[in-house]
Amino acid sequence: MFVRVQKWGNSQGIRLSKEILNQANILIGDELEVISIEDRLVIKPVRKIRGKYKIEDLVAKLPPNYQVEELDWGSPVGMEVW
């Protein structure tokens, strides 16, 4: 696939076809990493976890003697079934 560098305002950019984006599993709005290696550009999606933390990291921070306990959240407020 050949593309042309184009000017958009004070920036330059390239357009990528829907097929190329589908093959690379890139969606509109995804964050991309662009790196230059010698005379090549490498563009790849940044794969982030959905939240700020990984569950494995959070569980690893629990103290060894942690005991699960039941909490009372009060009476139902809406249509909850208890």
C-alpha cells in the first residue's frame, strides 16, 4: 500500500485504509506508538489495560494474614433483591 504525506493545518499526516487498520487491530481513537528505526517508521497500537491497575498487582499488595469479611451495606434502596 502506498500513501502520501499530506499537510493538515500546521501538521503533516498519512491516511490509513480501513482494511489496514482492521489487519492491525487498530480502532478510531486508539493511541499509537510511532518509532523511527533507520529509514523506517513503525506504527503500533498501545495496548493498555482498561483500568489504572492490574488485579494481579493489587492482590499481591494484600497482607499475608488478610481475612475476608462480610460487610453490611444497609437496607436496599432501589429494586435490589437480597
